[in-house]
Amino acid sequence: MKTYYVYMLQCQDNSFYIGVTSNLTRRITEHNTGKDKGSYTYNKRPVVLKWFAEFTDINIAIQKEKQLKGWSRRKKQALIEEDWDKLVEFSKNYTEYGGVK
């Protein structure tokens, strides 16, 4: 059974990049060596792996990737830090709970 990874990188400019791959080690190396000059991370190297999850279904992995890309920066940071209380707090209705605290 094939394994897929959804991963989050922190770029040199402190931004995050989220992707999906079947070979995590190879993909991070590609990001750091600048394999694709048109990629988001090309001018933001080096990148550091901050978080990843494994999946056996590519469709679920892609769904998770899209979900994470829609998250706020503070919610991504809470996931990286495994701060489950903040992750729940930042998941609450934005209109009800307002912006950054």
C-alpha cells in the first residue's frame, strides 16, 4: 500500500508552504535545491519541515492539503506546536470570536 504525506514547510521568510507527496525526503530536498524555479519556495530557501501526516488514500491527503491551505497562520502554528487548546480556539467562528488576540 502506497503512503502519501501532507507536509508543512517553514520558509526563510517565515511563510508556510503546504504540499502533498509520496516521497517526503525527496520532496524536501527538491524544495531546498530549487528544482523548480517557478515554485513558491524557490526564492524562500532554505525551507524546514515543521509538520507532516501520513495517508494511504491520495484523495484524503489532497483533501487535507486543501483544508490546511485554508487555515489562518495562527491555526497552522498551533498545529505545528501541538497546542490543541489554541487550535480549537482558532477554529471557532471568526465573526463571533474576532481577529488576532
